[in-house]
Amino acid sequence: MQFYYGDQMPLRILDEAEFWKHQEEEHTVVIRELVKELEPEFVDALKKWETALGETHHQVIGYIETVIRSGSNVTYDLYQHVLQLVSYCLQQSLSFIRLCEQIKTESAAVSSNATAKVVLNHIIRESEYFTGIAQALLYSNQRREI
């Protein structure tokens, strides 16, 4: 993501968050469908994550609608709420990555499924891409406030 969007920056980062939360939500289904013999504790965890990521996705959509309605008058408070949401999305993605790593290393069903390992690595890299974007935005905003 480029950082030259100026006044559009809150909308641009929300657009990224919306896309990646939806991706992560879908990834929970991909893992469950790909690894049919996945252990019940991981299946249950992925189902909970699907719900949580879906809720975050809807929350991001709500903020996108709010920013669009505000036009070019994004208030300081709204911008701070967007940053808090991005921070939450970042932490959520980091936790989702940890779950994917855990499944990759601890699941017997995955250990015998080379395709599942490749897919999990791909899912992890995609979530890491979003965390990099979120961290860059949050770090650049902290530097501006100093």
C-alpha cells in the first residue's frame, strides 16, 4: 500500500483491513475444507475465528461507511477510532497467524498433507502482508504525533 493518499488515508487503510479480514475469514473455511481429518480442537478454533473475523469485517465496513459519509471532514476523533480499529485488526491478525502456525506444527493431519502445509504457509504470508501495512501506518502515525 502506498502512503500518498493524503485525506483518503483513513479510507485506504480501512479498505485494506476490509479486504484482509474477509480473506482471513475465508481462510478459516479453506483450512477446514482442505484438511478433512483436522483435529476437533482446531476445527472448533477455526469456526470461532471465522465468527470473530466476520464480526471485525462488518465493523470495518461500518467505519468505511462513516468515513465516506464524512466526506473530507474526517474529525480527529474519527481518525483516532480508525487507528484503534486498525490496531485491533493488527492484533487479531497476529493471533490468527499464531493459530495457523500452531495448526501447521501440531496437527497430525497437516503433517501428512504437503498441500495443507503449502496452503497454511501461503495464508500466513498473506496475513503477514496485512500486519506489515497496519504496522507501517500505526508507526508513521505515532511519529507524526511526537
